[in-house]
Amino acid sequence: MEFGNFGGQFLPPHILKAVKEVEDAYNKYKDDPLFIEEFKYYLNHYAGRPSNLYFASHLTEDLGGAKIYLKREDLNHTGSHKINNVLGQALLAKRMGKKKLIAETGAGQHGVATATAAALLNMECEIHMGAIDVEKQALNVYKMQLLGAKVISVQDGLKTLKEAVDSALITWSNELEDTFYLIGSAVGPSPYPMMVRDFQKVIGIEIKEQMQLAEGKLPDYVIACVGGGSNAIGAFYDFIPDKSVKLIGVEASGKGLHTKEHAATMTLGKKGIIHGMMTKVLLEDNGDISPVYSISAGLDYPGVGPEHAYLDEIKRVTYVAATDEEAVEAFEYLTLMEGIIPAIESSHAVAHAIKLAKTLPKDQVIVVNLSGRGDKDVKHIARYRGLNIVD
Ligand SMILES: *Cc1c(COP(=O)(O)O)cnc(C)c1O
């Protein structure tokens, strides 16, 4: 397997055939200078890269310890790091001669990002979404429709993400000729985890250059939140050979690791198979995949990218967790101190940075990957605090 004991392609034959085609195309184009140039063009001119590396001086001063810098993925077009990956995969799909992008979405963030790339590149787009999620996420459904996507409301089973994945895969296997399956994180069968990492590694490459200009050295810590793990692997990857840089992934411990309501896959998961890959998975005693919970829809996943399982095993990255309450406090604190409203996903990474910075001397430097902006979360945070905002 690609990542030590993790990764692979655990799939039924009809889907394996489709994945092999993606693998061939990815191997053909990943080092092609014209493909790389085209991807860079869209990252710079459409997504708005490079994103800023901002010195959070008020946060730093208030906490009284290490210097904190924020990598501002929240400033990207559509408000998060997700745009990097969808542009990469959509451009690859075009090179393969595909006319249609297909994806599943839970809370709708990946659906909106995919529909955006499809609108930009003039491709058809079909987003599969559980019927319950369609109801809960009416605004994102409407955005996808405005962007020209067809949203399929999946009525099977529990009518949420799992059924949406199954439905999208069935459609894909019936339309292989024209369709590309666009995965939203560094997960799934090979080559997706590696491909998504390669489309996201620009984050870490930029951090390294920008930190050189700002401080003339490498950072001491890079911290990122981990759902499937794409923003984290993007921020970490370029630093893996730099042994002095400590890398920390922060997952969601929801209502607490002692409860059943969390999504702490790295902390409490076991080796197992999910979505075509061998990785760490949250499992019940009978071997079923556990239901997961987090205040943050983006971190609410019972698996994790296989490269993270590997980096944990070789002890290159440390994985910790932050609770809902810690994330909400960090969300409020960063907003108040710096005038930056972070995504609730990113707030988990901020929460850990706050804890850590206080314990470190002033010459240490922490970079937090601010994976997205929090506009989408404001209403939900208000509700968490007992306010009901009606608009
Ligand atoms: C989707 C999302 C995440 C979680 O996905 P990863 O693949 O783990 O990065 C984190 N932050 C934001 C803002 C997101 O939209």
C-alpha cells in the first residue's frame, strides 16, 4: 500500500475499473508541466492564491507565549481550502475528456465547491445528498442549483451521507464513459488520497516561503484540524522532511472522548476499511462503523485519510482533539481579538494553538491553518449559546 500499512483500493470490480482509469490519468498528468501550469493559473487567478500568512499580534500578546501566525485559507474564493482540490480534480476530469462531475455531500460544503468548479469549467454536475441533509441545508442546495448543478435527494436508508455515497457510486459505475467522481477530502481508494494531497500541498509550500520572509526560519509548529484530513495534509506535507517542525492534527472530540458523541478517529479509532481504503476507523464492538458527532459538519467523519494513519504510526505527526466547547470558545476569542471569524472546523485547530502557545517561550512560532471562514457557522454558534437568530 502507498502509506505503510494504510491506503489501497478495497473496491468491487466495477468501481475498481473506474478508479484505475483515474489512477492512470493522474499518473499521466501529475508531472505534466502544462497541467501544472493550468492548475496554478486557476489557483492564482480564480481562487486568489497565495493566501496570506497573517501574524496574529493581538492573540500572541494576549496569550503571552509563542508567536501565532494564521494561514488564511478562509480568504480563498468560496471561503475555504476546498477550492484547491476541486479545481485540481475538475481540471484532471477535463483532460480525461469527461463531461460531468459527480460528488456526494453531507452539509453541502463539498457540493457547493464541486458545483463551483463545474460552473467555471462548463461541465455538468450532479450532487448526491441524503434527503434529510437536503432539508437541513436548503441554502447550500439552492447555491448548488444556482451554479447549475442537479441535486439528487437520496431517499434510501437513513437518508444521510452514507446513502449519498452509495447512490453517487452507483450512478458513476453506470456512466463511466462521461463522468468523473470528485472526492472532497484526502480519503477513498488510491489514488485519491495522494492526488488530493498533491492539490492541497500548495498550502504548506506557501507557508514555508512566507515564514522565511516573516521570520527567516522554519516554524516550530504547524497545526491544522482533521476531518478527512485534506487541509491538514496540505499544510503538513512540505514540512515532513523538516524534523524540527512539529506537526499537530486536531480532531473533534465533540461532547467528550468519554461519551459516544465525538469524531476522534485518530485518538480512538482502530485499523479497518472504509470507503475503499485501509485506515483508522471508529468502530463499534460488533465491528460496525460508529455513528459520529461534532458541532462541526466538516470534522464529522468516522474515518480519516490513510496518510494520517501512517504519519501517526511513524510518529511524525501528533494527533490531539478539541471539544465543541473549546472550539466555540476559540471561535469567539479569535473573532474578538483579530476580527477574523473562523470556520468552526478551523476553530478546533485554533483551540489547540491557544492551549499550546501559553506554555511556550516567546521565541517559538506556531502556524495555524485557518482552513475556512465562519460565516456559514454564525447562526449555529448563536444557537449553541442559546440565541435563536431568525432571518
Ligand atoms: C471540509 C472542511 C474541513 C474538513 O475537511 P479536511 O479534509 O479534513 O480538511 C475543515 N475545514 C473547513 C473550513 C472545511 O470546509
